[in-house]
Amino acid sequence: MKGSAQPDFSFSGLKTAVRQAATAIQPLSEQDVADICASFQAAVLEVLVEKTMNAAAASGRKVVAISGGVSSNRRLQELAKAGAEKRGIELRIAPRELRTDNAAMIAYVAALNFRRGASGRLDADVAPSIDLEKFGRQAA
């Protein structure tokens, strides 16, 4: 992923590699878990910032915005600021009170459904590509 000129990426391979490495060194101490988590975060943030800034620079963009719950991560902010500065790109970070994540949207749709008397089962399957906008309109 890192160093590739392609702007797209997926972390599924990295997640699998981490799981396999962790399984290979069982049993894991608390320090092992902390080290693995810190290394995973560092790798993800490094790739995320590099790909974002490279894509912005390649497309001639002069401004990059980061938002959502993940934009509250201080290390992401530090790396994004450094990456933007290095490439002469303006970085905009949403104000803290606006850095919500998808959980707020899911909770809102659930509240709308609850008000109309609908409820779900605790053993319901996951629907990762559900159209929340359409679902929310139906619930209203």
C-alpha cells in the first residue's frame, strides 16, 4: 500500500497479517497487545495520510478536509498537518463538536424506527450496505 502511486487502498490485508502474526506469537501479554495495537494504528495512519495527500496533490487540490469521528485522533491530526504542510496543502479539520461518527446516524435511524413502533432482533444479520437515507425516510 505504502509507496504505491495508486490512490485506492484497503486495510483488509493488513488486518489479516496482524491477526496471523498475533496468533503466531500466542500467548500475548498485555504489552504485546498494546504494541500490536500501536503499530497497527501507526501503519494505518501513515498510509491514510500519505494516500490522501498524494491524491490531493496529484489532482491539483489545495485544500484537504478531515472529518468524522476518526478526525478526533490526535496522531492523525499531527500526521495530516505535517503531510499537508510538506505538500503546500491547506488542511481543514472539523470543529470538535462536529466530529461525529456513523454511530450518531445509526442511532438517529433507530430512534425514528422506535417512534413508529418498529424494533429489531438482537440476532439480526449485519447489513453493511443499507441505504440509511432511504431507510430513515421510511422510518419518519
